[in-house]
Amino acid sequence: MLFSNVVFYYDLKFQTKHLMSDAIIAVNSLTRGMVDVKSMKIKARDWVDSIFNQYALTDEEKIKKDCALYFKLTGFADEPEVYLRSADEGLELGYEATQWNGPIAAPFPGVYKKHSLSWETLHSLDKKEQQELVLDLLMKTINFRKRQYRKCQFCGEKVGTEHRFDQNTCHGCASEHFGVVY
Ligand SMILES: [Zn+2]
């Protein structure tokens, strides 16, 4: 009785495994974009949790000294980072990207602040609410940064706006195909 149960179990498991792998392949190809978005949110939530475990985000003096933190968009294009840092007015979220300004185009680091959260607002919320709000603003910053990326028409790489010649061409391919000299 026990033996036949075991055989039945393995047989069922074998069949199920095949059905499952087919289903998983189908689901994977359909929802890859959604899964990426979901896992980015999970990673962002873990990151915010770990920050709140390390820092008292309402302790302005402490956090001003300690906090300039970067969240990497792992698995996305060249894996850009967004930052969370403290300032006199409150927390700031944004990203850093090379700028190509000036009469002779030369790169220099640019800081782009996208969102801020005043100390006053933070103090008025409990820890859970603070965490949700920081996560919400972090996701908005991440999604803004992601939307700046486009696939290059020549090399097919996803390239940030600061490394593109135009909407569809990266700097490298613009040199190669259009003869643009930097
Ligand atoms: Zn390219």
C-alpha cells in the first residue's frame, strides 16, 4: 500500500513537473516585464526596510551625518543608481548622471533631485507610514530613471539619455554610423 502510494506519487510528480515547466515557460515569456517590475519593488522594499532598521529617520542630526545611500537598479541596463540622502529640509531622492554641457562638450557629474520629504512630514507619521512613503517616492524615482532609457537602433543596448546622441542612437553608434566626433 505504502509502495504503490510512493509509485503513484512519483508518477504524478513526473507528469506535474512536465506540465509545470511548460506552464512556467509560457508564463515567463508573457509576464517577464511584470516580474521585473515586481522584483524591483521587492528589492526596493527590502532596501527601505534595512535603512529603517539601521537609522532612525526622524533623528535629523544623526541621519544628516550618516545618510547618503544608493540603490542600484540591478539587472536593468547598465545598472544605474538612485540616491536617498538627507538635507537641511528633509530627505531627498534622485539620481546622478553625467552631463555634457558647455561650449566644448565635456562630461561632469550632475545631480538630479526628483523628490523630497520634509522633516516636518516625517515627524508627523509613524514608522510604518514613513517607510511606505519613502518606498513610494523611491519607486517613483526608479521609474523616472528607467523611462530615460531607450534601446539603441544599432547596438540594441538600453542606454540612458546622457549617453545617447538622439532618441534612438547611443554615443558610440553615432560616432560609428553618423561620424559624430566627441
Ligand atoms: Zn548603440
